[in-house]
Amino acid sequence: MTAKTDSASRWVTPVLLGMIVAGTAFAQDAATPAAAPSGPSTAELKVIADTLWVMITAFLVFWMNAGFGLVESGLCRAKNATNILAKNFVVFALSALAYWAIGFGIMFADGSSFMGMGGLLLGGADNSPATGDAYIGIFKALNWTGVPLLAKFFFQLVFAGTAATIVSGCVAERIHYKSFLFFTVVLVGISYPITGHWIWGGGWLASMGFLDFAGSTVVHTVGGVAGLAGILLLGPRMGKYKKDGTMQPIPGHNMAMVFLGGLILWLGWFGFNPGSTMAADPIGIAHIAMTTNLACCAAILSSTLVAWFMLGKPDFTMTVNGALAGLVAITAPCYFVTPVGSVVIGAIAGIIAVPSVIFFDKIKIDDPVGALSVHLVNGIFGTIALGLFAFEGTPGGGLSKNGLFYGGGAGLLTTQLIGVASVAAFTLVVSLVAWGIIKAVFGLRVSEEDEMRGLDVTEMGMEAYAGDPMGRA
């Protein structure tokens, strides 16, 4: 062996031994399973599930805009269809901006018992107890749900937009497009949030124990009263009442649209009511879906039978409005009543809806789509029904006492009556003032000539069912 070989062997051998040792160590490491990465905690998983539930149900409520647009346009004349669809499309955009800029803060930010103070443009922290953090935000009224602030906002936004959409049906076929849009900003930005703060924002009605789980008063009564104020200042449509005072029916132009719109709204209500848990609560969600559906079905049958008896025919428009009446009525008590109670509430709502439509026509309150009978009358009834049928044994629980029919006395019923009367009175005054100012500044009602031609051509510059212009040459 040469000296060079001896020299090489002196450094090669240690290197080879090092490689062997390293390889052995690597093999041992590879044979040992790596520690599994830690996953989200139980609290974090709950926030994820709750957020998914809240957002999906909010998307369902948003889709109700399509239902309202189809029902309203179908129940009105073809010459106004584009105008009606445009209102139901644009109203959500205006609602979103107004509610984001000012409405949400007024409704849910900490403040007085009358209204929230702060939270404009969603400014302010909101730490939820589900994350384990201490509360440091300004939206204490919504701190009971662990979903992120933006999820809370979006869910509440679609409810605010619904209130504005209700008004569209009340004033259809004779209002200036721009005037309706201006009123939407006032309603969603100021009036709706103030009364909403009283009930859902920790205000004075909440302190009294007033209950409205998903909005019979907060959304539907408010929208109905605001629409009634518009009707009072607008007056009836041309030709609705003859010179002798008798009513002249103005039939809708497309029952297929009414059918589809009614089904969309029925589906959307499974977001409206069960989604108001704002948590993925299996028992609560299932209970609310059950009571919601039973009330709707009972109302469909009762309204159809009553219409058949009173009008001589099973009027399909009454059937659809009866379904919506049942859904509106069960919205406040859905979490607090038994399935049996929900059937009774729905059946009564359907019965009320039919003579209510006839009554408003008789006193010359021209409501083209029956929105007052559905949302105002049955929003009030549903709120009162909670005071009658509330039962402590339902998943809603936490009730201070049962309703009147379950031995709880008149305490809860009295609170419900005070609440709905206060909200209706405030909304009526604010709406009359707002409509009056808009009328003085911009005008409220279109001219007789424009009303006769239809708002599609005169207000929108197009027709919903235009013929082929090239075919006329």
C-alpha cells in the first residue's frame, strides 16, 4: 500500500462510518410516525359550522328577492312588469349600502334604549365569546352568536332588504321609480334600524321581555306599515273604483310567475326562520323548520277553503297569499310554539288573509298584491299569537312564562301588544313624514297619462313583453 493510499484511508473510513450512522438514524426517524398536526379546537369548529349555517341561510333569504319580484309582477299588469322587477332588483343594492353605512350601527351598536350610537360603516370591534376572547366590541346585542361580525351583518342585511321589498308591492303601478328608491334609503337606513334596536338591539322592548324570534314585527309589520303610509298618500290606481264606489278588480297578468315566486318564498323562509338561530343547533333548526312548514301548509288549505266559500271559486292568488300569511304569522313564534300550536297559528293566518284583502278593497285602500293582508295584518297576528301559544317546553326555552293558552296568564301577551303597537305607531309617523317630504320635493305619483300607458314605457323606457320591432316593418 502506498503512502497516498494510506493517507486516503485515514479520512475515507471516518466519512463512511458517519454516513452509515446518519443513514441508520434517518431510517429510524422514517420508521417513527411524525406527530400529527394539531387541528382546530372544538370552539373553532363550532364557529366554522355556525358561520356556514348563517351564510347559507342568508343566501336563501337573499334569494327571496326573486320570489317577491315574481309574485308582485305576476299579480300586476304586464305594462308595469319591468318597473316592478327593476324595483325588486335595485332595492337590495340600496338597502345594502344604507344598512352598511348607518343602519346596522343604529340597530345593533351599544347606545341608548332608543337607538345604537356608533358602528357606522361597521366601525368597531366585535369579539365573540365562542373564540374564547374577552368581549371588547361595541355590538353587545349580537355577542350571543359566535360567528364573525361580517356574517352577522350579512344575515341582518337580507332581513332589512326584505322590509323594503314589502313596500314595493304596496305602492305598485303608480309610483315614480325614483321616489320609491329614496324612501328605501330612509326606511333601511333610519326607521327600520331604530325599531329593530328596540327589539333585537337590546333596546327598551327587549328589556320588557318582548319576543320576536325572526321578524313578524321587526320585518313584516314594519314593511307593511311603511307600505300603508305610501298607499294613503298615493291613493288607488286609476280604474280601481267606479264612480258609484264599487270595486273594479284589476287581475294580475301571469299566474305562472306567482306560482314560481310563491315557491321561492316558501323555500326562502327555511333560511329566514331556522337561520335566525345564527348557530348550527340541530334541535332548534329542526323544530323551527317543522313549525314553519306546518304553519304554511295549514294556511294554504284554510285560505283556499275560505276563498272558495266567500268568492265561489278557489282563487289561486288567495292560496299563494294564504301561504305567505302563514309564513309571516309563524315567523315570530316559530321557536317558542309546539307543532300543534304552529298548525293553529297557520290555519288562523290563512283564514284572516282572505277577508282582510276584501276589507282593504272595501275601504278603498288599494293594495295591488295583498301585501297589507300578508305582512301587516299577519305580522301583527303572529306577534300576538306568540303571547297566546308560547310554551316553555319548546327548544326556544328561556321563556319567563308560558303564553295565555298554556296557563301563563296575560303578561307575555300584554308585552307583545305593547311592542307591536309601539313599532307600528313609530313606523307610521316616520313613513308618513318621509313619503310627504319625497312627494313635495320629487313628486310621488306618476301622471294619469303615464299610468294609463304603463310604467314600463314611461318610467323605464322599455317593455317587458315587447314585440319584434323588425317584424313591424
